[in-house]
Amino acid sequence: MSSIDYNGRQFRKLASQDGVTAVYHQRDDLVWADFEGGPVRRGSVNGVCDPDGILRLAYTMVMDCGDVIAGRTVNTPEQGADGGLLLREEWERYGPHAETGVSYLSEVTEPEEVG
């Protein structure tokens, strides 16, 4: 079992204002999340969490423009400046949108305001 429990935690890209927030769920080492907003009509990740809290995930996204994107990530937890978790996300996209990169996901530590 992981030293980090991801169940119920929410993450979004660091300093992003696109409204995409993923809500994570965890059962034993199984982790999954769903997200939407901004240019993403629907997205999900599924994978496993190792004992150090590192996530190995596969993802799919359907974009507003109709593109379907798939790939994989390895997310390594770090301590964020605000005390929440920060995930260093090394990602790879497959197919016609093939690309690699590094992103950071910050934990949403304050409730979202509903307008």
C-alpha cells in the first residue's frame, strides 16, 4: 500500500486557469481519475500507485475539436509550496499527437467556488 492516499484528492495543472480539475480515487494500489473543462470534453486516467506514492497511469482525452488523445504518465509526488501535493508528471502521447513532456499538477487544497 502506498504511503500516500490519493482517494478524494483533486489536482490541476500548476498555475492553470482552464478549469480542468481531476478528482482522484484509490482502492489499494489501483488509482483512477476523471476530468473535464477547458478544451477537454472528457478525460480519464487509470493505473497503479507504488509504495512511494509514484503513479503509473494511462490516459485518454476527447477534446472539444474532436481529437482523441491517448498516452501514459509517471507522476512523482513532491511537497508543494502551499503544503499540498505537487505531482511531477512525465508524459508521453501516442499516435498522430505523439509528443513527450513534463508537467506539474498541483493539489487543489481549497474548495472550488461554484458560481
